[in-house]
Amino acid sequence: MDSQERPWGTHDLEERVCEHCGELFYAHHGLQRYCTEKNGRRNFCKHEQKKLVSEKRLADLTEKLAKSGVNVFAEIDPTEKNIGILAEELGSYNQKTITSATLDSKGYSMPHYNARAPKNESNDFLLVIGQYTLDWIGQNGDILIFKITKS
């Protein structure tokens, strides 16, 4: 059978420049834009280019979120931050009473804790944050009063 009878069976190799590394290569089909093999790995340039594109998209998205006021880089885990705040407030004592206003001013995040433990078989519970427990003992207007205990 002659190539005249099967024109799709033959293809003239075309010399092209790889869009990733800039080296010359022979394209095996019309859509090929990257080297077929580089550094001993098949489709190396194609995969590296895809990584660069996805990293650029991620960087653009991060920049847009930062401009809109969303904090995309969490400096420290909120639970770890809460443990540090409680340790600082408690100091060398094993127990201390503190107000919600003081905790708020330090940046304490109430929804972040390790566990909830029942308190005296009632509907009340203690918040367990690392080696500390936070017990709600009362309220003075809008300000809550807690007891911090170190285990």
C-alpha cells in the first residue's frame, strides 16, 4: 500500500521550538508544542509548563483574595494561638478568672478548641484547649467571665 492511498498514515516531521525550554524538536503531530523527551523523562517540558501555569493561577488568585481583604496566609493555627494566649494569661498560676473582653483584646478565637468535656453531668461543659480548660462561670452584662485551669 502506498502512502498516496493512506495520507493519514504518514506525516512529515516538522521542526519546532519548544514553548517551555526553547530548544528545537521534531513534532510528530500538528498540535505538539513541547519536546517529547527531556532530562530522560517523557513529556518533561509539557508537565513543567503545566506546573508553571497552575502556580501562576494560584498566585493571581492569592493576590485577588489579598486585595479583597481575605487573609490567605494563616500565620499560626488558631488553636495554637489560643493555647499561647491562655498560657500567657495564666502565667505561673494553676487557676485564674478572666473576662471575655480580655480574651478578645488578645485575639482569642472562641470557636477553636480541642474538645468539650461535660461538667457535673449537666448541660454545661468545659472547653479543653491543649493542657488548659476554660469554664464559663458567669456574666456581667455583655462580658462573660471564665475560669482558666491548667491540667
